[in-house]
Amino acid sequence: MNLFSVVPGSNVRSMTFVGLSTPKLMVLLLVVCASNALAQTYAASGTPSELKKLSLEQLLDLEVTSVSRRPEKLFETASAIQVITQEDIRRSGATSLPEALRLASNLQVAQVGSSQWAISARGFTSTAANKMQVLIDGRTVYTPLFSGVFWDVQDTLLEDIDRIEVISGPGATLWGANAVNGVINIITKSAKETQGLFLEGGGGTELRGFGGVRYGGELTTNLHYRVYGKYFDRDSTVNPNGTDGTNDWYMGQGGFRLDWDATEVNLLTLQGDLYGGRIAQPGTNGDVRVDGGNVLGRWSHTISEHSDFKLQLYYDRTHRNNPGLFAEDLDTYDVDFQHRFPLGDRNDIVWGLGYRLIEDEVVNSPILAFLPPRVSRQWFSGFVQDEIALVKDRLQLTLGTKIEHNDYTGFEYQPSGRLAWKPSQRQTVWGAISRAVRTPSRIDSEFFAPSGGPPFALSSSRSFESEKLLAYELGYRVQPNNRLSVSLAGFYNDYDDIRSLERLLSPTNPFPVMIANGQKGESYGVELTADYRVTDRWRLRAGYTELQISIRPKPGGKDPTHGASESSDPNHQFFLRSSLDLPGHFLLDGGFRYVTHIANQRVPTYGELDVRLAWTPIPRLEISIVGQNLLHDQHAEFASSTTPQEIERSVYGKVSWSF
């Protein structure tokens, strides 16, 4: 439901210094440094790519934490999970988190405008997608306005990301309400792993200018820190007729992280971020203003090799002023505790408790209103999960549930059962049955338009219930040889109480409309990925997803859209990525994606190509040029309004240096 599809961009007013914008000054500095560095002796035998490259077996042995809230091998997980590594991000040429998420073929990722993205898994994609749980270092990036994510303010220095774990399918047993169709877990490196100075800068046609700097050091023994700052300036997308879309924008962000190994069994982490930016929008209302910050603290204590606990607290503050539409100040306070311990030789138990408080205040406009404008909402939660080794190292059963209490619907229960079988060291077969819910947001229960009513043309319902999912999954992973791995996952989802727009008088009368739970539906599909090491210097990765969704009114329902307001998804997606190490310390990377049309939008099938050529003349210095969306002058990926924005072909150059 695209009630917040209009989140436009901003006219750029870059800071200047001695006649140069900040990004240009950064680039000039880097060019001078690079010229000096080229005169130095070639001090190491390998490029950064060669030093960071993982073999196929090492990739499959990567430890992930999003499925079980404990480290486990990627190959053995009973879930449809993909991992985006730091090397994947760097070689893709991605310049933002949404661009990096395109590397996970089990996601639907569509650019809507200069600052807007529609991101989901297994359907229900929209600019206000509300069935994905997104975390950055354990902090949930969530707005209670629509139970989703404002992607335009989710940012960090991409060089500092260790990995992104992407689960398609329910993760609610561990991560709670709204982890209905998937979980995106963004994990950054520790401060100890980011020592020294890192600089990057560049610019081009659409990404007009950007720069970043990070410095890490050691304060005392075992106490490491890093600080960073970054800035970017993006051009507008265009209208179908080629005219300017008036949504250009710029944003700056900075932050810090401290990691203290207090003892061999105690690790303390403190980190935080601040950001601010402007996004232009058509008309005379002025720029959208976005700014905010967060601070997070975490204590990790190791009891034994198989037992530990973590205590995490964070505070998050966001401000968004969209002139002519709404303004919001949101404060989030969150506490999370989890404990893992063995029970006998065959049981590994993890349990936890959580509490969240939000203080949300909206300044209403004549167009829309949240009533009451200021609310305080609380969530209480607890979960327990038991991993049972039925046959040690061969057959494992995982049972668990999460119990949550919210101020809208009271208690919610989200159980799951997962079974993983390893017929051999190179094969894993898994299956799962899960229940998940999407709890109400302020749009569902407190939203009215126009604000001068009653009567209202559009109104929410105080009796809105949680949307419910019962999901069935089956998957298979195999590594037939040392160069090839294949993963296949199939799913069937049964949804009930899906959000609807009920036409109160009759299906033919557009108004008045009430938001209700008047729809149900099913979806099914497959997700196929393959990773092939053609040679030691050439890697190919492919992904294909098929998704079929059917949504219909429940008996007595009066929503004639059949889910068009909730889900706008292509039925088929295909991805192919190539990474090739060339002689002379050159790297050549390409990514092709093919996405079929969105049936309920005016968005046709398209295919696009991204290419990156990089040169590492000396270790730790990389010069690259990236072309994005090279096959068309402009194309549409998603329509959040009657006039969809189109994405232009772009080229940018980048220099990065760490020392």
C-alpha cells in the first residue's frame, strides 16, 4: 500500500572550501596522494582482491548468525539464506545499501526514484514494504508509521561492512513481528579490523560527487576505535519524457565505534551515527529534510565454548519533515538480552527477552493526519529455540517460538520447526514450517485523510488485526565439486487478514474507503543460486527466482484491487555476475539482471548491465570506473505514482586508498 510513496529528493547545496565542493576537494586530495604513492616501491605481492578472495569451500564455511542467533556454517543452515561479503560489495561498484542488496538474488530490489527504493523478499514489494525485518549491527531500522524502512536514511561506509546476511522466508521466531517474508542483517567490521586511514572519493553523471574518510586506532591495550565521515550528492531521476524528476538529493553521515576486549571472555562495544540531508520534491513546498542519529551499546560474555550471553541497548532518533505532507519525530529505546547454553549432549538452547518503547510525534497537514498525533507504544517479547541433534552431525531438528505483546493486538505467537539433514559432507536437505505475523502500524490504526474530517475519504480501523502467514519451505544445497555449489529453495505461503482498502458503499464507489483486513491469498515460488569458479581468477554467480502471488477478497470483502495496493512484483528474475582478475593488476566485474514486467503497474520487462573496471597499481590503492544501467538511456523499475520515475544510464569514477 503506497500511502507514503511520495518521499521526494532535494536541490543540492554542497559545502564549499576555497572554491571547491567537498567531494571535489576529496578527489583532488586522493589524486595527489595516489601520484606520490605510485612512486613508491611495490611493497607486496598481491592485490587487495587476491588477499581477500575466499575459496568456494571457505565461502560455504562462512559462519552466519541470522538463522539461529548463533554462529553456524552457511552450508548447513535450514533456511534460504544468502551472504553478501565485503569483497562482493566492493567489486560490484555499489554505492549505497540498496544497490548492495541487488547482489542477493532472493530479494526483489527496485529503484523508484533518486532516493526511493522498493525492497522485499517473496512478494509484497512496495515503497512501504512492511514484511521485512532489517537490522544494522543488531539495531532494527523500523518506522512505526508503516512497519517498514525509509531506505533513504539507511547508510554507512560500505568499506566497513563485513557481510550482509539475507534470509528469504520467515524469521519471526527469533526476530519478531514483521520478519514475515525475510530478514536483512547488515553486520559491520569490528574496530580492530579497521585500523589505519582509509580515503575514498569520486563522482560522475548521476552520482555527482561523493567522499568518505575513516580512521581507526588503539587507545589502550585491547581498546580499539574508529571514526568515519561520508558525503554524497545524487542527481534526479527523469520522467518518461526525459524531463527532470526534481528529486536530486544530498546527505552526510558520520559515526564512531569502540570495541574493548576487557578480558578474554568479555567484549564491550559502543557505536553511534549522525546523519543529515535534503531531498528535493516537485512543486513549491520545499525540500524534504531528513536527519537523526543513534547510539548502541553491547556486552558479550563467553561462558564456555558452547555458552554465552549478550546484552544490547540502543537509542535511535529520527526526524523527517516532508513539507505539505507530514513531519515526524521518532524516538526508539530498545533493550535485548539473549543467552545460549547446551542441555546435555544433543540440545543447544538459545532464549531471550526484549523490550522496546517508541515515542512518535507527527505534525499533520491538510492532506493527511495521524490521530492522535503523538503516541507512546511498547513491545514486550520473549523467545526460546532448541536445536536438537537427532543424529549427530547428520540430522538436526530446530523448534522454537517467539511471544510478543504489543499495544494494538495484545499477545502474538510465532512458532517454527526446521529440519536439516546432511546425507553427505557436500549435501544439505532442509525443510521448515513457520508462523509469522505483521503487527499493525500507525497507518493501519491511526491514519485519516483528509485531516479536516470527519467524514474522511480514507480512514484506518481501530480494530485492525495482525496480518498472518503460515509458510512451508523445502531446500537443497549441494557442492558437486570444489568449483561449483548450487542452492535451491521452494516455498508455499498462506496469508490471511491481509490489509485491504474496503469501499464502504460499494465496490464501484471510490470513497469512502476504510483500511481493514479484508483479503487473503497464497504465494509460491522457487529460488535457485549457483556459484562457479571457472578458474582461480574467474568466478561466475547466477540466480533465478520465480514468484507467483494470488490475493483475493475474503467473503464480504469490498476491495476490488485483488492485492494491487499491497504487492507489485515481477514473476521472474534472473541475475548473472562475473568477477575476473586480469593481468597487470586489473579487475573486471560485470552484473546482468533481467526482470519481467510488473503486471499491476506500467513497468515493462527490462534487462540491465553494470560493469566495473579497477586497477590496483600498488597494494591498498584502487582506481576504478563503473558504468551502471548501460543497456538503456533510461528505464523504469517500479511505479509508485501515475507517472513512474525512470533510471538513467550512469558512469562514475572512484579512487580509494587505505594505509
